[in-house]
Amino acid sequence: MHLTYAASPQEPSGGIAGWAAGLVETMGGPGAGLAIALENLFPPLPSEVILPLTGFAAGQGVLSLASALFWTTLGSVVGALALYWIGAWVGRERMHTIWAKLPLVKASDLVRTEEWFAKHGTKAVFFGRMVPVFRSLISVPAGVERMPLHVFVTLTTLGSLIWNSVLVMAGYWLGDRWEAVGTYVGLASKVVLALAAVALVTYVVMRLRGADRAHHRRSS
């Protein structure tokens, strides 16, 4: 059974949704897995569109629900592993070299980040799979810090399975109203990203003020 795109204005006909629908219709479960693997590598590809759409396709009989969950979770793990190995390839020394060239940061900041990740890395990897953008980026420090691979894969699989299951099942049950999932998740994503932006701006302002005070002390 194929997705009939002309049947409803709610069904995908173009853009990212149409691209993902084409992959799922042509390749079935592996197509959904490929789309999610690419979403991990390129965060602008939204899982909140791809996953509900895959659930909708499962409801239409294009693939089974079990296949949808298996392949999307496998795709999440494959994409995360690619970023993990990028982090491992960059390594701590290169990361420190790159960090030292960045403005408004100190070597001690990176050291503290490494210490924080060493202490909370397992929680960050697990819960990070459910946070927009962060679910991709968290794989890089995991690789840099050489988190044991079996631990990384286990946490990534469990976190991804939860996130994927919620969105796939939502698309499955909502049917041709699957786009509603992306709307609500998209709003939540914007809130998270806005908070992260505020935190970044606050950090930069505080760093600039600290540098300015230090300059005045040296000048006096």
C-alpha cells in the first residue's frame, strides 16, 4: 500500500516532508532509518516531521509499526555514532588547540566542561536524545571524552527509542493529522533553543564585563 499524497491536504507533497515520505515509500523502514540518520548529522532536518510522518506511513500500511520503530532507532544510533567518531578523531588535544583560538573563552572553561561531562555524561547522553539540536551535538563530546562505546550505544539506543516511539506513535494514531505533532514539538523546540540562546548571550555579556574589569584593574 502506498501513500496517496493527493488524497488529503494534510499529506506531504513537498519540502522535507515530501522528501522523507518519498524515502519511506520507496525504501520502507530503511528509508525512515536513513532519514533519521541524516537528521542526526544535519540538525536542521527535523525529527518532529520525519518521525510522525513515519508513524502515519505505518498507519497506512506502507511499513509495520515495529519496522518503523526499529529502523528509526537504528538510524538514530548510526547517526550518533558518526558524530561520536568525529569527536574521537578530533581528540582532546586538537579540541584544546581549537578552543584556545576562540574568543571570550578560557582553557579552564573547557577543563570544567570535561569534568562536568565526566560526572554527568551518562545523563547528558540519555536525556540529550530528547532535546532538539542537543541530541546531535552531545555525541561529539562523548567521542572526545572517549565514553566507553558500549555505554554510549546503550544510552543512545534507549534515549532514541523513547523519543522515536513517542513521535512515531503520535503520527500513527493521529493519521492524516500527523502534522499536529510537529507543530507542538516545534513550539517546545523553539522554547528550548530560545533558553539556550539567552544562556549564551548571558555568558558572553558576563565574559565581556569580566574582561573589561580586568583591563581597568591593569590600567589603574
